[in-house]
Amino acid sequence: MRILHLDSGREMRGGQWQVLRLIEGLAAEGVESTLLARRDGPLFTAARQRGCSVAPLSLARVLLLARGHGLVHAHDSRSHTLAALVPGARLVVARRVAFGGVGRWPARLKYDRPAKFIAVSEFARQTLLARGIPASKIEVVYDGVPLLAPAQGAAVVAPAHEADPRKGSPLALEAARLAGVPLAFSTDLEQDLRHAAVFVYITHSEGLGSGALLAMSAGVPVVASKVGGLPEIVRHRETGLLVDNTPQAIAAAIRELLDDAPLARRLGAAARQTVAERFTVGHMVRRTMEVYRQVLS
């Protein structure tokens, strides 16, 4: 099995980390992968540093390499567009976002091309169904994250999403002010979660929330927006706290976790166990390979 992966992301966000983890996991299963990514992007650099087969993304290179790979896996919208232009390619498309639509021609042709869509959550699956994609063409494969060592710290940490208007960084910052605590925005979650006591994941739109999963894997209790696919991974008062997107509700949840250490420990331990049982990289790789086999059979 040889897979050609495409990703046009300019940043190293959750989707790009999933591409990298998938390629490494597939390699462990004997699956050969080639990645096409932006030459000036962090995914290209990270893949090269880890010894992955990677080349700059362009339509010409997609057309050239698709012939030597059994399947093309497009991981974002722009790479989906490029892959849809390759005649005869067996195409799988990842759907991570909870917005956008199929629309009319030529967008309809683009969305007709994939043999399968991999939705990152049931919520993402429902958005595809609502836009006319047949249920038979959609499979849900949840993100997978490494199981981190349990965190030991006191920091309140949030992902660094300040430039994305769909995320809720201003809300999180205001909530932290109301709660009377500093908020640390992180660009390296695996490193910074080691020192976290609470992880704050506030967003207006979310397909799943792999950053929340990573915090859960470190046993850090999560305060997360009650939107999109987040309730599929964060169960309220079982593995974290789900909140409305108001500074007051977010601040109250942060303070509750900081002031109630037994609750924070219980939620963090349950969250880590949930990741171990359902959301590891191994789970994600195995489910993805099942989809590949369906397309190639």
C-alpha cells in the first residue's frame, strides 16, 4: 500500500500534527507514504526532520506522483481541490472543519470526486450529510494523540489561536482576567502541558479539538466550549467541563477546577483513561487503514 498525502497548511496546527502522526503510524504498519506540503510551511520542515518522504506541494507534482501511489489522501480544502483535478486517482479527503459547503458546479464536481470522506467527528459527518454527501461515502475517524506523562503544574494554558477569528482567544483571555489568573498561550502543547493545571479550549467553531485531546492525554482537566465536536470527547463533569461561550461561564469553570483539587484530579484521570481507550494514535491509524482498504478493494 502506497499513499500520497497532501496538505497545504501554512501553520503547524492540529490538522498538520495529525498528518505527521498518521504518516509515522502508517510506516510502523509497513505502509509507504509520500507527503506533499508547502515548502515554506512547518509541516514540510517537521516531516523532513523526522525522516519522512516529503516534497513541495504543486499541481504538477500531484499529477506526477499520483500515478505511482495507490491512493491520494487530501488533508485540507486546497489539497482536495488539487487532488480532484487528477484523473483516475483514488481519492480520500479528510474533513476536519465544521463549516463550508458543497455549493454548485464546479464545487459539486470537487465533492463528487472522493471515494471516501474521513470526518473527524460525528458532528463533522453531519455537516457533510447536510450538504448532500451520501452517508456511504463518509467514515468517522477520530484524531489520535500520544499518551503523555501526567502533568504536574499550576499553569492555566490555552492554545495560541489568537489570529483565528473562529477561535475564542479573546474570550479565554477575558475569562482568565475575571478568574484572577494569568493565561499562558502555547505554541508547543506537548511541552507546555507538563506544567498545566487547567487547559482552556474556547472556540466558536470546532470539528473536534485535538488540542483538547492532547491535554486530556496528560491528565489535565479541560474547560471547553460546548460547540461542534468537542462534546464528543469532553463529557461534562466526567472528563472535563463544557461551558457556554461567555467570559463569566468560562471564568467560573476555571476557578472551580483551581479551587477543587479532588474534582480536577478526578476529571483529569478520567480524561487520560478515555484517551488511552479511544483516542490514541494507534486507534486513528487502524481506523484510517480500514478506510483505505475499503477504497482499494
